[in-house]
Amino acid sequence: MEYLIIGMLSILSLLITIRPLTHLPKELDRTDPNKNLFNARSAIYQEMELLRLDYELGLLETGQYQKQIHQYRIQLASILIAEGNT
């Protein structure tokens, strides 16, 4: 009987000790808005690079290329403004 009580108390103390290590605090679960903005900005830069390559290969006309580059620049400007506000 005493071995059963000692075993149960050992398991309980082990669970109490391990629980904080296995659960992340709620503050760490939140996503970082700056990281999201950085990822969005990086994606736009990649899209602009692909667009430039398509233009250089002759897959896009000059007017279409200029229009899409202008749209990407507007998106980048809004992201940079949002990064400055955080």
C-alpha cells in the first residue's frame, strides 16, 4: 500500500514539474505583426523579380509590365507605411 502511495506521489510531482516545460505561454502563441509584414514585403519583391524576368524574356509587353510594377510599388508603399506605424 505504501508503495502505491509513493508511486502516485512520484507521478504527481513529475507531472507538476514537466507541465510548464510542455506548454508555451500564451504570449508566445501570438504572431508577430512585423514578421507578417516582412513576409508580405519579401513576397512582393519576389513577384517583382519574376515579373522583370518575364519582361526581359519577352513574355510581357512594356505597358503591361509598367502597370504591374506600379501596382507592386503601391503595395510595397502601404506595407512600408504599416511597418513604420508598428
